[in-house]
Amino acid sequence: MASSNHLGGVGTTVLCVVPTPLRAEFFAPSTVASLEVSAAALGGRLEWAEGADELRAILRDSAGSRLTSRVLVSSWGFPFLDAETLDCLPELGLLAHSGATVRPFVGEDFFDRGLKVTQAGDAMGRPVAEVALTFTLSLLHQTHRFSHDLHGGVGYEQSQANARVQHEVLGARIGVVGASRTGRHYIQLALAIGADVSVYDPFLTQAEADSIGVRKLGLEELMSTSQIVAVHAPSLPETHHMIDARMLSLMPDGAGLVNTARSWLVDEQALIAETATGRIDAAVDVFDVEPFADDHPFRAMPNVLLMPHRAAGTVEGRLRGGEIVAQEVARFVRGEALVHEIHESDLKRMA
């Protein structure tokens, strides 16, 4: 990596602000080569910055000079591009984010300058959907309860005696809250193995529902008729705690809730109270406070399956994200339309 006294300055046309530990996870050698080609096509070179702190140092050290970066590639921990920061980047045309949401990084000033932003969230849709399907199968077959019993020293026969009714996914009534990008990946997987899928999504038209092979339902009907409810909605003001105590109370005895989206969508305290009764099960990858406390009630519940917000953490998904970024940068260089471009109006629907 070049030293910070010229990093991002004259000759740098593509600046990747990605911490070293994440670089190999997102950017394969072939992807780096593609970014280098794009940087050369813009008349300069590719450089790497360690993260937000180094980018701020570059901008501070370069006060009064013109940075030539035409493209910024971002990752987690990237700073918000306010007006003062953008003034230091007069040549900037594109921000390409290797993750999903760009809401923490860009605002009105960014779009008012006619700048473009794209992201690689589509790369995460498949792995998150696969974890949601894994959760679904576990809740249906009760593998989480068996595992908790046996790890906790419960006898083999006693664990069998403790078993609740088990179900196959074939013909199972699966309710999906939100036909988002990840939601549609999950729907595709669930339909492929024979589930009977219904969806609640006020943005989903009947024609779209018909085309993907799902039934549209209101939220109350979906909650009260589904064996598994999988949450995939965006984080919006109107979706805050959309799954509250009343909605959870509508779920049939023995049903399960899957949340790999955002804790914003589900009232965590209401879910704790409902699962504590043992009436329903849950599988959760997202929490109000992360990491959650050592004494969090979920830790002791045999009917709650937990992951530490890692549903999107596959090798393949992260490398796919880097590929998407490199492809979008190449399109920008060629003057082509971006496939994954985010507009200002899209920000309100991003997590």
C-alpha cells in the first residue's frame, strides 16, 4: 500500500477504502486486476486506504490540493460523505460499496452534486436466504431443541420424550414478511423444496405475486396461518416492531419465527416473552444490542436458535460482492448504466 503522503492524490483514480483484513475476503486477485484496469482507463492507478481514519488523514493532509480520485470503493466503517468531505474530492463520480446499505455514507449533498452510488447487496441475498432456510428446516424438524437437550446433558430417551411435533418442509405453510431482494431468494429456495409460500408485502403487486408463485395475504392472516414466519422486510419508520406482541400471539402453537433481517422489525422483548412460554420457537441472527449480553434470556431457551449476525458471512458471498463492485466500476468507466445503482429515493427503504 502506498504511503499516505500521496495516497489518493495525483494519479489515484480508484481509491479503495477497505481495511486490510477485509481485502482478501472481498477482492480476489482477478477482481483487483479488474479494478486496476478501470483505474488505468481513467488515466491513473488503483490505491488502497486502510479505512475511515486513513481516508480522513488523506483529506486533512491534502487540504487545499485537488484529489484525483474518480471512484471510491467502500466497506464497513466508511465515513459519511458530507459537503466538506466531498469538497476535497472534486473529481469524484462514483461510490461503490462492497456491502449492502449505503444510507450511513451518502445524503442530500451527495446526490445534489450528481454523483452516483452503487452497492453489492445482491451478493448477500443468497447466503442470508440459505441461513433463513436452514433456520426454517431446523424449526420444522426441532433439531435446535434436540441439540440443546443433548449438549446440556439430557438423556437420549428423555430428549426423545421432550420432542415436540416435527414437520417436513414439503407442503409446510411458510409466511414471508417482505418480498425484498433477500426475501425473494428465500421464496425461491422454499418453493424449490415444496413449501406452500404466502407473502405479506404492501409493495408487492398481485401480478408479481403470481409471477413468483406465492399467495398474497394480510399480515394478521399470514401470522395466524403460517407454521414458519420468515422476516425479510426493510427497516422503515412504518416497519418498526411490525411484529409485536399482538402479532406474535396470533401465531399457532408450535409455529416458529425466523429473523435474519433486522431486529428493528420484531419487538425483541415481546419475542422473549412469547418464546419464554415455550409456545412458539424462534431462530434469530439479529438483535437489539450486538453483541448481546452474557445473561440475555435467549441464551437459556432450548426453543430459540441463535447466530451472531453472521448470515451473510460466506466466502462465496463476499467474493461475489467484490466482483459486483468491480463490474459496476467498469460500467462507470465505460459510461454504461449501473446495474445496482442506488438513487436518493431508494435510501428510505434501505436498512
